Amino acid sequence: MRTWLRGAVASLLAVGTSLTGCASETVEEAPRAPIPEQEIKREDRGDWEPERLAECRLITDGGSTAECGSLESFDLSACDAESLEALDAQGSFTLHLVDDKILENDNLQAIGGLKFLPDGRVLANGSPMMETRVDSRTFFLSGHGTLPDGRVFRDSLVGCKARGPHRVTGCFVSCLEGESPLQATFEAEKVVRRPGEVESSGLTLTGEAAVPRGEAVDVYVTHGHAYVVALRKTFAGPGGLFVYDLSDRASPRLVKSITFPGDSYWNGVWAKDDALYVASGDTGVLVFDISNPADPLFLRSLPGDGPRDVHTLYADGNRLYAMSIWPSEVTLIFDVTDAKQPVLLGRYQDPSVRPGVISFPHDAMAHGDRLYVSHLRGGLLILDVSDPLNVVKLGQYSYPRSTTHTSRVGRFGDRVIAFEGGEDWGAHLRVLDITDPAHIRLIGEYRLSPGISIHNMELKGDRLFVAHYQHGVRVLDVSRPEHPREIGYYNTWREADPYRGYSFFDGAIGIRLPGDGYLYAVDTSRGLLIFPEP
């Protein structure tokens, strides 16, 4: 995770990357008759445009003696102050910052969350802004503090124009020792349900279970139990592994909690036979024995070459793939013929990994000798992994400012189709024809609100199940891949839940269909949710 700015607002900045996610089961065969291929030509302009978002500016020509970052230090003469009266500045907003130098370096953008509390306080990613002034003509938020080296910083946001009750644009500055090394514009969008929606349509909640600590992110279901992993968070405590007995799915029962001191950023989970694999942000792949499903026994960490941040996992047949983002951005390939004794076969590092480029293997899915890797700026990679020591890239799809985060692949008639999702402002579903990996085509899209990102997904036949953060769980009919059609949803996000609005990455985050007749979802605040499979 890269930090761009400082202080309360500094924690907002994931710089267009995501470090959460999990993977899918297999390449699905769609049961319906194929739709004849259409030559659809689409231009992919990315998820957002690299341009200034507001007409305000910081006064830098010596015409002001105001303190850097104060309300008086901004030139708001081109703004529409009257429009701010329409803004409903309550509850949770997602936030997008775009640096004024974005055309020079497209990494200079960030996403985060703002929380407007009933008592008038405002939190930026869970940290309080020290100075707030929000009324019918003013939108001003400012935080300050001292860095470890003693230097004083100040981060400020000022609104320039409200575009209805749910969206505001404006300017941002990060001052250091009274200077303004970083200037940006921003857009913020209020988290609300889509027009006309209620809690659910086409999905019925069967059972739910909270995760006692940390931020829940992923689940794997096997041996009659749900294995949920969570990340450590300042506001929610250490993460870990939490085991739920599913004998009564209307009331999942927590039977085991496992947290390791100094190692509790656990982001992904998978299983094969009696082995459970956990992706650790500190020690790589953790291997547990689940011969007794309710009481996992830790065996070892892999690959055993020192500290390693493994972000996600995927197992297919006798292969286990581990996506490592530090100290090297590599996909690790293991033989798991003996599930409890993985053997490292090889490593793959993509050429897109280079200084100044945010490219690392975030997630993957496999089928036979093909591995589909979601590689952020590198896009979607299609790899031949028949020889783990000599991995061959067959094709690649990327778009401007790519944040390829997860993908699912299925065969539709004589075509192979990939469903790609990023994780960023404006991130949405892309439908790609990858029949010829050397000539990948964008053939369809599915978009909801720009301020709410898509996250993980599962494909089963011609149904795509999507964990869509604040928009909850979405079910799509993709029998005509060019035209994904929503047929069901469940809004998991509720304003009153703990820690809502503390992050851009908030809401439905993980999803599984293990084939037992149920759909399992993970929400960052609510924990494990169970639905009958529609």
C-alpha cells in the first residue's frame, strides 16, 4: 500500500490500488445456447478522466498572506458557493483526489472515505479532521499534525461546487512546513442506495455472523465450516482466521479464532483436501491442517524465505498459486499433490513490474495450463503455466490507468469470455472476448455509481455473482456476455454498522459459491452472510 499524502487525509490514499480480494473456482461452461459473435468495437478510456475536477485554486502568486491550507489560502472566485446549500453533508462519502500533475504521472490520484458524524465532527478514513466548516455556502475540512521527524503538516479540502445533494467537487492541498508541495482537486460522492432500491431483490438472507475483530475480507467453505479471514485495522483490532460451524446456516456458530502476534493481516483463504491455506501480509502462505475442521492446526509458512506479503491464493487441481506483492511482485507456483506439503515449482514476474508503475499480481484463477492473473496496471494477463520454470505470456489486456483486480473466465459457445473488474474510482465490470489471447476485445460493460467500486466475483454457468462494496451483492445474467443484465441484489451496507465510511473499501468484499446450494458473502463490517443460491 503506497501513501501519497500525510495525516488524516494521507490514509485515504491507496493510489488507485487495492490490497483485498480472493479468487474463483474454475472456468465455467454456460449451459445456454451461444449468442452469435458480434463485431463490437469499443474504445476503453479507463475508469475516470485525468483532468482537474474543480475551478478553485490555491493562491501561490504572493497575493495572499494566509496560512497554507487555511480557507483564506484558496481562490474560490470561480466556484458556485450557492450550490453548496443543496449538499446533504451527512453520513458517508467516498472521495477521489486527482493531483494537478496527473498528466505527468497517472499514479498521482487516490481514493478514500469521509464520515460526517451527527455531532458535527468529520472523519477522514477514520481519523478526525481538526477544523471543519460546513454550511450553506462553505465546505471546508482541515487536519494537521507533526511527522516523526518533527515537521508540521496540514491537509485541507475546500468545496467549490455541489452537483445536487450527493456530489461535491473542490480543491485539496497538503502543506508541509507552510509550503504546498501537493495540490489536487477532488470529487466526493455520498453513499446511498440506487434509486428505487430496497434492501433486497432476488436474494434472501438466511443467516449472518459477525467477525469478532479485524476487518473481514474473504471466506472459503469446506468440511461443513466457513473459514473467514480478516485484516488488522487500527479501529477494529488484529485480524486472523475465524471458523464457523454451518450445521445451522440460519445461525452460523463461531467455534475457533486464531490470531498470531505480529502477523494478523490475513487477506485470502483457500483449501484443498485437509489443508487450509491463508494469505498472510507478513509471512507468506500459512498452511493449516483441517482434519479436525473446527480446530485448524498450524503447520508451516511458505515459501519460507523470510518476510513476505502474499495477498491472495488460488488452487486448481494439484497446483496452488500465491500472489506475492512484497518483497517481490511475483506469482508463486506450488505443487500440492500432498496438500499439507506444498512444494515450490516456480515463480513468475511480469515485465510490467518496473519502477514508477503500480503493477503486481493481485489475484488469479486457473484452468488446466492457463493462469489468468489480475495485475493492476499490468492489466489481465493470460499465462501458459504448463512449465512452471518457463511461464509464457499468451496475451494481455490493459486500459488507461488500469487497476485490474479480479477476473472470472467462462466458455460461451465457441468463445472464451473473461469478466474483469478493477478497484478504483469508477471501477466496473468489463466483458472481454479472450478466445484469441493475442487479440483480446472489449465487448461489454456493467457500471453502477462511479464512487463505488466493484470488488470480487464468482461465475457459475451464465450467472455472475459480484461483491460490489457499498452496493452489496449483485447477481447478473451473462448469457449474452455483451449485455450483462442485473437480476438480483442484496444491499449489505447500512450506515449504522460499525466503522462505515472509514474507507473507500467498505461493504460487500468477498463471495463464494461452493456448490452446496448456498451463496456466502463477506461484508467488511457485518462479517459472514449466507443466502440460498438463486
